[in-house]
Amino acid sequence: MDDMTIFISGTPCTGKTTVSKVLYNKLKLKNDVKLIHVNDLVDLNNNLVLGFDTKKDYKEIDLDLLNKDFSKERELFLNKKSNKPKIIIFEGHLTHFCSNPSKVIILRVNPSILKERLNKRDYDNSKIHENLEAESLDVCGVESYDYHPINTCEIDATNLSVDEVVDKIISIIDGELASPVGSINFMDWLLDN
């Protein structure tokens, strides 16, 4: 396996952080692996935060600066000496806006299940509705496809265990599984709600 950069993105509560941690632990058995969370980069560099949208309850992030910060981290990691292939996993809702991934994996979850997860996090109703609409319209997949049309894949994680999702990601990065954007359709949820 060659050195790789894997982005894990998706709507909030689709399992990105959990899946990334398990993927990291599985890949590090045979590879030199680094896991970076978008939130950690934002916490380290306050300049990434342009402001806070109180109406939508989220931080507005400077995507160009996020890309620069991530690119520096990636270069440091990929340029270090190692006898094993190097894999960097970049996890978070905004990763798909960054450059030069080997693969972008968009995790998808049926909006009816996603609603339960968002409610457990005590999101307000407008934020829940916004995220459910985004998931049903595949906003993250479309945005990623705009930036990385060849490298973007999707996984429907609705009824899969974390280990099953990780196995699918490994199959995708090994070239054994194709899971192109558009292969998952949750548009019916929008029509029913």
C-alpha cells in the first residue's frame, strides 16, 4: 500500500469520530497512521474561527486556513522516516473542503435514525431539521464531489456496526469496493416529512 490521505466526512452524528478511531486502531497494525480531527485543529488555531453563527449555533471556519493547517500537518507526517506505509486520517464535517485526499469517505445515515442521534445531543429543533435536510439531500457528498469527483465515496452506515463500516472503508481504500456518490438515496424522507 502506498502512502494515503483519507478524509472521513458527513453530516453531524453519522459516526465520523467513532469510525475514525476504530479505523486508526485497525490500520496502525500494519501502517504508520496519524488521526487528525478537524475540531482539534480548530481548537489549536483560533484564527480558523471567523465567527459564531448564533442563529444556527455553529462556528464559522476559514476553510482556506483549515486546508493550509491540515496540509502542514500532513506534510510533516508524510515526510517523516518510516518503514511502513503512512496513512493520515482526517476526520470531521469540513474535511471534504480540503485538498489532495486519496479517498473521501462520506458517512450517511437514514434521516429517521439520524434524528434520534441528533436529539440525544440536545440539538435545537432548527439545527436538527437543517441537518436532516442536508442528509436527505446528500449535501456533504455533493460538496465533496465538487472538490474531489474521482475520490469521493459514500457508505450507508444506517444498519451497520462500526466494525462493518470500517471494513467497508478498508475495502474502498484497497480498491476492492466502489461506493460512488449518488448510490445512496434518502430523498424519500424529505417527501414524507
